[in-house]
Amino acid sequence: MPRTTRGDEPTPGAARIRRVESVVGRDSSGGWRRLAQVVVGPGGGGRTDGSEIDEARATAPFPGSRRVIVLGCTGGAGQTTTALMLGHTLARYREDRVLAVDAGTGRHNLSSRIPGESPETLSSLLAGLDTVHGYLGMRAYTSRCASGLEVLAGDSDAGAEQRLADRTLFSDRRLGQAMDTLEQHYKLVVVDPAAALAARVLPYADQLVLVVPASEDGPDAVAMTYEWLDGHGCADLRRRAVLVVNGVSRRSMGDVEQAEAVARGRCRAIVRVPWEDELAPGRSERVEPSHLRTAGRRAYLALAGVVVAGLGTAQAVRSSEEELAK
């Protein structure tokens, strides 16, 4: 990456984006088989920056409905921010219905970062699932953002964690029914799960997005997450995963490259997301891609593109994993 005046600000006149992509191996359908590395950072170039390629990928058709699970490799990695920005980007560029499911808890969960319309939550949907009929019935449980993204809110009250651990309400059977209901009404479902729920939603994933911070903890966090996924029978899902290195700046490039070295060859794609002041802790929580700098917006568009590019052949794999979950 070119030199910058500060770790989180490009030099004057370097607002345009250079995009570098290397693809290792393709399957017979033209999909990405082993590793595609997407690097987004400051540099020269106009419309040759590749953003039009990202947009074409992000808007590409695919059969059926698909589910994307976003997991942080460590605390504070940016899991919720990544899930929200990915959802916003997909909703903005696609004409399909896109839903973000907030399956987290606490005051800073995903649904706290959007203007709320509906008082309903994931737990109330599970409780009233049998009474949901048609899209209008489902729409009563969601809040719609300016980007077009709909959000099913999580619970943030004192009893939220206890309800999340309740295997009567959050039973595997009930979760499966909820996923089937969402599939009927949304083309893409992005799930941001709490740590306690992560292993239970993985069987329903068509695409896994892993998020690691651009910090010295990153390489170990990637290694441990990969071991955890393999230990839970998700080696194939891990191989098809997209790794997001979050908060990249000039100062963190050494840590970024080490984390990528751990991941390279063990996942399908790597996407760097640059540091964004708007997404820093303590800043306004209600933020959309339009509030970000050009580099940040294009990074999330690149992420949306590689996610959609991997969805065409995911159905058969997900169906077999759902059978195991049942």
C-alpha cells in the first residue's frame, strides 16, 4: 500500500482505489475454488479500479435463498459492524429482499445501530412463528433501513442471555423452522449470532464470513478459529469461507500480512477493510455505507461481490449439513 500521512488517512489526492486480485484455481462452473485475495487500499486508477467488477459480482443472480453467517475470530473484531455493512451493501445493490438477523444480546447489538420500526425481536418471532403468514406477517417483525435492508432485532434487556440459552424457546427444531420461514420471504439472510448460538447456526450457513482485527492478536485468532471450526465438523464451510481483515491501516500492515499468511490456502477469499473513523468505538452507532469514505464503501462492495460469487454452488452442501443438525 502507498505511504500515508497517518495510519488511518490517505495522502491528499490518493482517494481513488487500487484493487488487486489473484485467483488460485477455478472449478468447472467458473467459481472460486481455493483462494481469491482481494486487497483494497489507497492508490491510483480511475474506473480501472475494479469496482465495476465487484458490482457485477454483488448483483449476480443465484438460485433459491441463501444464508450468510458472520463470526468474529475474537472479541472486538468487528463482527456486528461487518454483518450490518454487508447487509446494507447487498440490499443497496440487489433488487432482492435482504434481511439481517440480530441474534446477539446487549446494548451494542446490531439492531441498536439502525432506526427501529418494530418492537418485535428474534425471540418474539420464535415464540409466534406459527402465526406468521405471508410476507406482510413477517414484515411486522422487521425494521427497514434507507438502504433497503430489513433487520430482525435482537434482545437487549436483562433476560436476553437467559432466553438465548433456553433450549425450549431456542430449540434446534425451532431454529430450523425459523430459518425455513425466513427462506420463504428473503433472498439473502445475514446472521450476526452471539457466541453462545454460533455453533448451532453454522449448519444453516451457505456462506461463512470470518472477521479478524488488524492487530497483533489477529494471526492467533485466525488459527484458533480455524481449529474450532474443524473440531465442530465445519472444515468444508471453513474452506469456503471469506476472511475479513478489519480496520487495516499503514501501521497495522505487518499484523495484517501475518494473519493473511495463516489464512492463505485455507479459505476461499480474503478481503481487507480499511480503518474507518465512523466505525470506531465511541462514534455514532447508526451508520450506513454512505457515511464512509470511498475506500470503506468499495471494500464492503468487494466483500459483497466475493460472498455472492460463492453462493451459486452452496445449496447441496448446506442441505447435507442441515440433515446432520436435525
